[in-house]
Amino acid sequence: MNNSLSYCHKILYAAALFTSCCFVSACENSDKTIRDYTKKVTMVEEARGVESYMSSDGNVRAKLKAPLMYRVSADTLYVEFPKSLHCDFYNDSMQVETWLDSKYGKYYETMNKVYLRDSVVVISNKKDTLWAQDMWWDQNTRLFYTEKYAIYHGPNKAINGGTGMTATQDLNSIIFNHPTGTVQMPENGFAKADSTPATPPVPLQKQ
């Protein structure tokens, strides 16, 4: 009797263990299936020798050239330029008012903003030059801005550098939040540095 009862216990234990293993296996498969359905899918399109126009309110605002472009479809849709870019910016009369060169750029389509970094240089047709390692361009407001260090040089005026800056696309208005240079304001209204300015970046020629 005891032997029979012990045998029955073994059978019941084996059945319970088998059922438990099946349940765990089913859960694992279910988790994997859920992950497959919910995992993020990133799609990347590549283009070379890119020439593209950016418009706002039906008007062309800029023309961009880049040797390589990636268009990435993920949670945030963006276009990446990992091998440098050149951009011409137009005024309302469709005249080029400034041009920009950067070693890297990323355009966020939903925000209409471009993030730029690595030797960012903006030059106006009046020979104003703005340099920064890190900068944003807002397509809607047509403003450049950064929270990092920046340098500005122009005819008869210079700011050696400042942390945090906002500038209009035509570079007619540039505001530094914390300028580190010293600027004099003579009677004629033109700003002039009262000390020898830091070595400015070499201006890039318009392409």
C-alpha cells in the first residue's frame, strides 16, 4: 500500500512538473511574440550627391548640398548629413543673403529645425562671419541659435566670443547672452573691439 501510494505521488509530481514546464515555455513564446510585434523598426534610406530645396509658406528658404544623406524613419523622422553640408539661405526676393558650411547636420522634419555641429561657419553677403562648434537653424523663425561658445566678426565690428547666441538668418541682428569680448561703441554707432580680437576662423568661399 505504501509502495503504491509512493508511486502515485511520483506520477503526480512528474505530471505537475511537465505541466509547469509547458506553461513556462508557453509564456516565453508569448513574450517573444509580443516583443516581435512591439519592437521598434528603423528604416534608413541613403542618397549621394544630394541637392535639395527647403521651403516654408510656399517660398523657397534654402538650398542644401551634401555628398551623403541618410533619411531615417524611426520614432522621430530625421535626415542626417554625416559627411558635411553646404546651404544657401534666401531672402524674400529669392536672393542669397547668407551661406553656411558644417561638417555635420541633422534635419528634424517634424520640427523644421536643423542641428549643426563641427566647425559651423555662416557668412553673409556683407562679409559678416559667425562661427560656432554647435548651432541650430530654425526654418520657421529663420534664426540661428546656440547655447555654446560662438564668435562673430564683421566689417568694423567684432565680438571675440560669447556663450549663448541668437542671430537672424541675414546676420543683421546678433545677440550674445554672455559675451566674453569687450566692444566699444563710438559716436558713429559702429561697434569696434577695443583689444586685439581672437584669431577669427578662415572665411569659406561661397560655392
